[in-house]
Amino acid sequence: MNKKEWLYAVIEEYKSLRQEILNAGNNSQSILRFGTATIGIVISAGFNFWEKSPIPDLVFLVFNPILCYITLTMWIGEFARMVRADNFIIQEIEKKINSEFPDLPPAIAYASWLRTPDEKGRSRLFKWNRYATILLFFVTAIFSIGIGNYKIYGKFSKLELFIINFVEILIFIVVALFIYSVGRKLK
């Protein structure tokens, strides 16, 4: 393989990874749209059937938190897919191409540029939108559990309430640790 063929192959790989990033971004947006719409419908059903136990109990204590966790888990999977492809572009493709032509300015450098601090030392990557997405679904789950507890208060013994909330907290912690571990791997 000559240098021109090699460069063509590397550029095609770069294009393929950029498409992978776009697909993951589109998928993550679809997941968020579907998840928030479904959660909204489920919460509405819980309030519409407020007087018809056990529907709202199940909605607020089971279905809505689970939907929040599933949506968040699926979204983080697509986000991780996007970051992995971006990391590969930075660590492999940019280095390959730019080291092959050391006498020229870097040809492919956007991904690296985006991760280097600006002249004031600030990150060019916006992390707040990721944190806001995670916070939105966790807070929605927590409020849903709170509403569910309000709804079932007095229907169950203190031990049963403790067990229900223990399971809710356990599931919340497991999902939070999963999200945290995925985030740590992406750094």
C-alpha cells in the first residue's frame, strides 16, 4: 500500500467514525424525546387515576422511576458510543495523519482542539448539558418516589414502607453507580 492509498484508508475510517458519532448523537436525542414523552404520559396517568388505587401507587413507585432509569441508561450508552469514537479519532487517526506529515500544520485537529483549554484555561467542552440530563431523570425519579410515598402513606406498615423505600434507594444507587462508572471510563 502506498502513501496515497494509506491516507485514503485513514480518511475513510475518519469519515466512518464521524458518522458513528452523528448516529449516536441522533440516537441519544431520540431516546431523550421518547423517554421524556413516555414519562410525561405515565405521570399524567398517575394523576388522572389518583383516586383509583393501586394505579397511581404503581405509577409513582414503580413505572416512572424505572422509565427514568431505563431512559438514562440507554442515553448514557449512546453517549458512551459517541465519546469512544471521538477518543479513537483523537488517539489514533489524528496522530496517524499528523505524524505522517510533520512539516504541515495538523490536518485533522478539531477533536483535540475541543479538549484543550482555551486561552483563559476554560474547557471548550460543555459538560453542563450531560449533567443536566442526568439530573433531570434522577430528580424526576426521586420526586416520583416521593409522590408515591405520599400516596401510600398509611396503607402499609412502617416495615413495609421501609422495605419499599430501601428497594427504591438500592435501585437508585445501582443506576447512579453504573452512570458514574461509565463516566469514569470515558475520561
